[in-house]
Amino acid sequence: GVTCIIFIAALSAYDMVLVEDDEVNRMHESLHLFNSICNHRYFATTSIVLFLNKKDVFLEKIKKAHLSICFPDYDGECPNTYDDAGNYIKLQFLELNMRRDVKEIYSHMTCATDTENVKFVFDAVTDIIIK
């Protein structure tokens, strides 16, 4: 079976639409795809590592474009804080897990160009896979 799934979503995509369909928000599409994979019967007990990437871009963008663009129910401060908005997005993914009793989701906010961050996350993922 599959030991671990690595899923990557761009934090900074919350105010963007798909290239192929300008009616679909990129973050909503990521959530939809994550839901399909996370709750698929073939991956019922497979751990998932969720990388919420581009945290550096998100940090700058969230100061200017409110998260309610993507999540109308979000009632965080205006201007948004990185921590509040980032944690809200993370929670949207984690709450999709219908098998919390048997499936672990390990989430990390990442910046692929930050070598220290990538090394830390790589080590964490390696530990998960070895377990």
C-alpha cells in the first residue's frame, strides 16, 4: 500500500483563479482535490503530509488582499495577520479529513526557496515515512 502522500498547495493562491477556468478559485480547487485524495477509500489509513507552500508570498499578499476573497466566512482582523489567516487556511484542509481516528495529516507552512525550512520539513517527512 501507499505509506504517505505529499500534497502541496500554494497559500498565496487564495485570491487567484485557475488559468483554464477563470470562474474557479485556485484555493477552492486545491481543497476539492485534497478532499478527493484524503477521503478516497484506497488511502483510508495513509498518512498525508500537507505542504502549504509560498508562505513568503502569502505573508506579503495577506496584508493587502483580505482572506474573505476566498473564504467569505473568514472574520479575521483587517488587515489580516499572517498567523490568523494561515491557520484558517490550514484548518480548512484539516477539517476535510473524515477519518481523523485512523489517518494523520501533518501540515507545514513552507517556502521552497528557504533552504533551512526545506531541510527541516524534509527531515520531518523522512521521520513520518520511516515510522
